[in-house]
Amino acid sequence: MVSAALWVVGAVLAQGVLVFVLTALLYQERIPRITAGEVRIADIGIDKTRWPERARLVENAFGNQFEVPVLLFVACGVALYFGATWIEAVFAVLFVATRYVHAFIHVTSNRVPRRFVAYAAGVVIVGLFWVDLVVRLAILSLRGGA
């Protein structure tokens, strides 16, 4: 049987894969536009609004992976240090699933209400993950085990 810790690590790796996929999409959007002369480096060095909309959407989806997901990485590290539980593994996997949905919406239809639902669900899930950790570590410390 696969351990909860392995699922937590898997979720972190899946989040990393999402970043690399978005990086590839970002390069796919930007490099051809620069090499074709459609976008000049001098025009986008400071002001990113000069990129076409599709490139900006991918850039925003990429940048979003370095905001709330940081809370996942910290929570997963703490969970692994203290011995990840199955509920924490579920939180990690569900959170990453919401990030994939959020990123997919961002780079396709970009329907903001739908994107927000995915974002909000992820925030709630990672928030519950943190609450779980705080409660678990408080109980451990009261028992003298932390």
C-alpha cells in the first residue's frame, strides 16, 4: 500500500510539473513573437502589457504558481517532517488539482468566475491543510511529543 507521505510528495511533484508545463507554454508564446519581430525586447523589458493577450494570460497563470502554492510547499514539508497523515495527503492532492483547473481555465477560456471558483477552492483546501497541521502540532506539543 502506498503511504500518505508518498502521496504528499507526489502532489508536490505534480505542482512542479504544472510549473514546467506553464514555462513551456510561456516560451512557446513569447520566443516566436520576439524572433519574428512582433514584440521588441525593449518594449516588454519593464511594461509587460505590450505582450499580446494570450502571452499575458500564460504569464499570469505561470506567476500564480508562486503565490498560494507556496503555502502548500510549507504545509507539505511540515506534514512530512511530522509524518504525513492521509487527510494531509488528500488536502495536498486536492489543492494541486485545483491549481491544474485554475491554470487550464487561465490559459484557455479565462472565464474569471470559473477561474475564481478553482482559486477559492484551492485557498480553502490549503487553509484546511494548515488548520489540520496547527491542531495536530498543538496536540503533539500538549502530549510532549513535538
